[in-house]
Amino acid sequence: MVNPRKLKILLAASVIGLGTVSYIPHTYAESQTKVQTALEENLLSKLEMKGLQLDQAFSPDVKAYSVTVDNEVQEINLLLKSNHSGSQITVNGKPVGNGTYGTYSLKTGENIFIITVQDGTGASGTYKLTVTRKQNGNNLLKHIRLSNGVLSPSFSSSITSYNIEGLKDKTKLKLVPTAAVTTSTIKVNNKSVSNNGITVDIPAGESDIRITVTAENGKTKTYTLHVKRSASNDPSPAKSNPGTGATKKPAAGSSSGTGIANNQKGSQAVSGQKTTTGTTEQTTTSTEQKTTKAMLFSLSVSTGTWDSSFVKDEFTYHIAVTKGTKKVTISPVAAYSSSTIKIEGDTKKTIQLEADNKTVVSVVVKYSDDDRKTYVLVFDRKSS
């Protein structure tokens, strides 16, 4: 027979034991599972850039990444992926494909991409990618244009020292230097230069013009133009009078008893002396060659093979072109900016080739009414 006192103690222990057990409703456990699943679905499973490496290995739980690229890198290809096919991924508020590459342009400096992942339930997952594009280090010039004179040697971005020839008595000179890239700035003699160039004073004697190019990253390069100008205007050379055989005789009563005769014969100068009764007469034959300014500094064509390299004082060239060539663009540059150039009597540079296999084109350079030269280009079209 069970002792009543022991039975009461057993029942009390059973009641106390039941009180220590927690009851978890089924609906609560199910909601917790959904929250955990939503958190997992609102994470990226992959974040990578083609050809570039992040500052740290990607992990879905790490929300911030960065990378630094050279200035030459103008865009990135970014791959973003979520393991949940229903998730929507956006970059800076714009939807992107899940698991496909997207292309994004870069500006110089910091480029920030905010990436969100959202499946429509719960809080979205957010990642931050910072791409830093280095500043441009190009401090080269593309070309230098002058209002007067020409550069010697011909301009090249890698050459930093030049002479300016042909200025003579010019007291001012306009320069239009152009940088190789738009991010650079230019100063001429420490003065900023606009796209229209700058005009500088040319003092008498020898002087230098310094063109300083500063790259976006602060690196500089200086081009120096050496200038020489006479203190006064150059005298005009005396004009020759070829073939006249004019003779100047001494005036009557002259004590010198000498006369001078000028006569041009070819390109040679001959001096002689002959004696007559009571008079000594000296005869001089000379040639004075006039210096032309009607020259080309350079001459090029859009297509064809030249028979020889262009030289400014050679005036005839043969250029071979292919059978199908119908038009050619000719690009002449005068040695002196005040010269005018006409191609076949016109200012148009593109010409139509003749139907036959040979086309002769004239390029006339005119510096003044009595100073002009004609360059002749013979285009030979191949028959096959």
C-alpha cells in the first residue's frame, strides 16, 4: 500500500518539473526560420571585377571593398551574384543582372558604387565598393602652332628644345600650344594659356620662350623655344638686273680713272681688268640670287607611296596609288604663315584623280606677287 505522504511529494515534484519546460509555439519557430532565410537571400554570393583584384577576399558578410586602378583604366567590368534567383540587385539605384557582368565608367579620383540585394522580404543587404582612379600623369604637348616663323627641328612631343627661324624683325609672336590630353594645363612664360593661344613680345637679341605643361597629377615638363631678332629691320636686298650688260663709267675729270661694269653670266662671278688709252676700266660680272620665302614646310597626302621623301626645295614628286583610288587629300603647310597656297588654282585640298593612270597636280605657294613657287605631284595609278 502506497504511503499517502510519499504520494503527495511525488505529485508535487511532477508539477514542479512541468513548470521548468518552456513551450515554443509552432508559428513563432516558423517565422524565425523565414527571417534567417531572408537574411541569407539578401546577401551577395559573388562580387568580382574582370582583371582587377579587391583589397580583400570577398565574403558575403563583409560589406565594404576597395580597389585602386591606373589612370589609363577608364571603366570596370563588375560581376554581382546572389544565390537566390528571385533577388533583385541594384548598383547606385539601377537594377543589374544577377550573375552577369556590367560595365561602369570611371572618373579620376574616387568612384563609389552602392550595391543592394533585395528579395522583397526583410531588410535589403547593402555593399559599398570604392574604385579609385589615379590622376593622369601625361605632361606632353601634342603640337605648337606659330603665327610667324617655323620650329627647327620639326615638332615632336619628345623634343623639348627648338629654334624659331624666319622671325626676322617681328616684335610679337602668337603661340598656340596644345596638350596631348585635356587634363593638363599649359603656361607660357608663367602665364596661363587658353585654347586660343597667347601672344608674347619678342625683344631684340636672343631670348627664350618657355612652355610648361603640368599634368593632372602635378608632374611638369618644359619646352623651350630659342628666339633671335635683329635690333632693326632687315634691309631689302638690291634687285639684280640680269642680262642688261649695263656699264657705269666714271664721270669726266674723275681722278680715279676707273669704271665698274656689272654683267650676269649664269651663276658665276668673273672679275677682269682691261687698259685703254689714258683710262683703266675694270669689268665685274656677278649674279645675285634672290632668296625665296614661297616654300612649303611640309607636304603630305592621304594615300600613296612617294618616290622620295619631301624636301622643301625639291619641287617634283611621283606618288604611286592603288587602282581603286579616286580621290586624294593633299595637306601642304607653308614655311611662312603669311603665304597662300592653292591646289590646282583652288583652296580645296581634296582632288579627283583623272580617269587615266596619271594625274598631275600643282601646289602653288605665293609669298608675294614676285615670290611664288610651284610643287608638282604626279599621281601614278597602278593598272592592277
